[in-house]
Amino acid sequence: MSKIISASLGGMPWEEKPTGSAAPVWRYSRNPIIKRDAQPNSNSIFNSAVIPYKDGYAGVFRCDSKSVSMDIFAGASSDGLNWSINNEPIQFEGDAEVIKREYRYDPRVCLLEGKYYITWCNGYHGPTIGIGYTEDFKTFRQLENAFLPYNRNGVLFPRKINGYYAMLSRPSDTGHTPFGDIFYSTSPDLTFWGRHRFVMGTVASDDSAWQSKKIGPGPVPIETDEGWLLIYHGVINTCNGFVYRIGCALLDLDEPWKVLLRSKNYILGPQEIYECVGDVPNVTFPCAALTDADTGRIALYYGCADTVTSVAFTTIDELVDYMKRYPLRTDR
Ligand code: BMA
């Protein structure tokens, strides 16, 4: 039995695993929870992040508009499943050069030292990692971009590690990056990032081909007594383009660039119609997870086909057992 180190969240969204299912992750029966036009001006709402807040939940949502401009919007929910999303995007306060907006997408939200930090893919002469924070989901302050372009998928750890703030990210390029490995970086102050370490990369052979083209961190890593549970996306290139699936790994608690376990099999991939059909077909892209320390339950929020948002369920034991049953060599 593995133990999640987090708060109790007894009321979080949950459904039991369907009888007879062999899958380590199972979908909410009423997916997708957020439709593409849940906002008057939205073309699509996906790749979004949620977090417990006060008596309910808050979220930061990627909403692409009907002019197909990518931005991030705050939202609220009492149950984690029914959301109301603001009609106006988040406006950040901060240094005038840094808050200039080119585009914003794929947010993550991390509770760190009492503040809700948002990281996202931020356009600044190419994609990089934007960082901001809020304490009330009404006013937002933006810090310096974490890295030079080009980088995507910046995900903070929820506490300092060995005295430093820590982040996973995926260096990339200007376009639809045809490569990508996960790196670990640290910072004394959330402004200056360095001491970069390679965590893990793609799998070049057909050993685990679903993650052969690129990988990137998903939700904020989940602390357990056995290590950091990292849920990530992995991509294969096919004759019909990229397919995005979801996998998991366990990283060392004190030296998170050391991979203890990694799944050879994906844990969720495009299968339902809302995952296979949309603006970009065959994409499941995880950006957030709710956890309950008492039961080990995990509710995973993921974007589907770059169009809608869904939830799936699992437990820490399901994922650790699955990684042990279908292990990938971790010395690569
Ligand atoms: C990635 C990102 C994601 C998107 C995915 C599939 O490069 O842009 O936002 O979900 O491509 O289109």
C-alpha cells in the first residue's frame, strides 16, 4: 500500500471502478464535464487545471475563443464537476514587459506556501513558461518567465525540495515540437531557475512506442511515501499525425530527476468518441489531479481532442501496481 501525502478531500469527485475492468484508470460516466461552448465566446475548453479552494474548487481553464485565440480563464465549482468559467481572461499585474500577452495556454495550478501558483505555456517571442500567483482567484500577479524560449509544460512541485523551489518542464521549439524530454530545474526565489537535470526521455524502440516522439509533465507531482507520482503525456507520430496518451512514473522524493518506476503501458489514451474526434483528433492531455490522502483516490482532469475537458479516476495503489506489473527500464 502506498500513501499519498496530502490533505483529506473526502468530497472530491469519485466513481468506483466498473466491475470487471482491468484498466488502471477509468473514465467518469458523464464525460466530458466541460463542453466546448460552455462560455459564450469559446471554441473549445480543454487542457485545464483545478484545485481545492475554500469549501469547493477553483480552476484555471484554457479557453480558445471563436477567433481561435488561446487564453486562460478562472472558474469555480462546488463539486469539481459542474463549473462556471469567467467570460473574461485572467488579467495579470506585474512588470509591463512580462505581462505583454502573445498567447497563453495549458495552465497548471499548484498550492505552494499558501499561494495558488499558475504556470502555463506563455508566448514571449516563442513559447516559454509563464508563472503567476493568486490568493483569491480574483487578482493575479505575474512573475518573470521561468526560462528562455522555447519551453512548454512547466509544472511546479508543491513544496521546496532540499531548500529550493522545483519545476519539471519540457524544452521545445517554435512549432509542433517533434521531440521532447522532461527536465528538472530549481530556484531559490521562483525567478532564477537553474541546476537543470534530465529526468526522462522518449522511448526510441517499439518497447513503449506510445511515448516514442515526445513526453511532457502533466499535473503537479503527487507526493507519496514511495516517491513523487508523475502523470505525464506521451506522443507517437503516426501517418495521421500525433497521438497523445497518458502514462505515469515514480520519481525519487529528494532527487526527483531519478526515476524509480515508469509505466511501459499507457494508463489512458484516446478511445471514447470525445477523445478521438475534435479540433485535434486523438489527444488525451492531463493537466491536474485531485487527491484524497485518506483513501488514495485520484481524480485526473484531462483535455480531450483539444476540444473538451474530462475526468478519470484511479488510486495510488492502482498506478503503482500497474507500473510494477508493466515496468519500463528506468536507466535510459
Ligand atoms: C501540444 C500542445 C497542447 C495540445 C497538443 C495537441 O503541442 O499545444 O496544447 O493539446 O499539442 O494538439
